[in-house]
Amino acid sequence: MTTRSSDGLRVFLRAMMANPKRVGAVLPSGAPLARLMASHVPLNDDGPVLEIGAGTGVVTAALIDAGLPPERLFVLELDARLHRFLRDNFPGATVLRGDAARMHRLVPPHLVGKVSNIVSSLPLRAMDKATQRAIVDSAFEVLKPGGSLIQYTYPPLSPLPHRAFGLKAQRLGRIWLNVPPAAVWRFTKPGRA
């Protein structure tokens, strides 16, 4: 285990003990899950990528390792400990602190409507429908037409009531070796291509 990952686990466990509902996971995402998520972010698009609920940066690292230039990566984390950890460990990325339901107010104004993809590790299934709706609305305000929200979840079913939210959903794959096993989904908004 590298120093960054062992430090990340320590920070993650502290954040989880302080607020288990906000963290929403028993362990940080595994590397295979992070790589699957990163593999669905097109690198040939020069628009910024926004990661929400970045936690300890496992997906952040996978995005950079996949070839995403850190200067194109914006990372949003609500927890103060995790935010500091991300800021210290990913100096090339822009690390923001705040609530994903307000991401349209947290990213630089000139990027609203221009983000190519959002990669999310938020525990959406554990949130009430109003909070889910606020996050989805904010996400599609930030995304450019044709942009997508990539989300993982533990159960095999969609983490969002996509039909009720007017979204098209596509399951991209499942990682059985993650603890617990996780599925990755892509959400797009028809008519925004």
C-alpha cells in the first residue's frame, strides 16, 4: 500500500466516523472500480471534467493515470478533512469544497455549461429524492450539451430514479472485486446533444 493510499484510508475512516451518512461507503472505492469509471471519460474532449464526492482521490488518481491532464480536472468534496487531503495530494487539479447540490455555484462561472463529464462517487441511493433531484439539476446545469454523469452504486439497479428525472440511463459495467461489488452507470439528458 502506498503512503498516499494508507494516509487516504486513515483520513477516510476519520471522516466516516465523524459523519457516516455523508461518507456513505464502508471503504474507499477500489482501484478496479476507479479504472472502470475513468475509462468512460473521453480524453479526446478538451472540456473540463468535474469529480464530485471525491473522497480520498482513488477515482481522481485513476482519471489522471488514464491520461486526463490534471489542469482539466475539477474536484469537489464536502468533507473538510477529505478536501484538505485531496488538495495536498493532487496539486495540479482544482480542488473545491462544497455541496454537490450547489456545484453550479461552486465551479468557476465561465465553466458552467461547458463541463464534458461529471464523475460521481456520492452515495446517491442513500439520499432522499429532493436531494438527488437538486444534485442532478445542478449537474446538468454545469454539463455541456451531450455531457454525461457517471455514477457508481453497490446494488445492481440504477442509483437514480432516472425516468422520473428525465434521464437516459446506461449500465456500463460491474466490478465484482470491489468491496462491496459495484456497478457503474452513465446518465444523459435526451435533447441536450
